Amino acid sequence: MRCVIARFAFDLTKSGVLDSMKGVKPEQVIGESVVIGRHTYPAKQVGQVITRQDRRDFTAAEILRAMTQLGFTCHGLTQTAAPRRIPSPLQHASAMLGSAATV
């Protein structure tokens, strides 16, 4: 499959990616990731191995798009829940008494 990564065209195949990543030790995953075989690799590490380019030359989104098209399982950034607002002591006491305090 022809994929454009960092303005360069690459002819990638699923078996070619599997062969390229064979023997590569996965780094710690912090952001986007790709599951290849039994291992989960950071998207940027996969991109560096298969394109032989510097990680700064392409985005993780480009790698995720290409790997998804080849049939690999990809994970994007997980959305964290919005932090809960902690009520002030006055609001907490008012809530316990059954009335809402406006401060």
C-alpha cells in the first residue's frame, strides 16, 4: 500500500512492517501507540523504524493513519476526565444542610 509520510511516498505492506519491527524492543508508551504482533510500540518509534527518518520529520497521526490502513490496531491519546471542582467549606456545609450557598 502506498502511504505518504512526511511528504515522502512509501510502499508499505503488513508483512514488511512485521519484518521491520521484528527484534525491535518497544519503548515506553506515553502517547499514541501501535500494536504489532504481541507488542505495543509508540507510534513515533514505528515511524522511525519503517521510514528510517528522524522522529521530528513526521507526526504520530501520519503513522497511525498508515498503520490503520494496513490493519494494525492503533491507540490515540486517551482523554482524561475533567477535574472535579472541589466545593469550598461553606458550600460543603450548605449542601449538608440542604441548601445551596452562592459565593
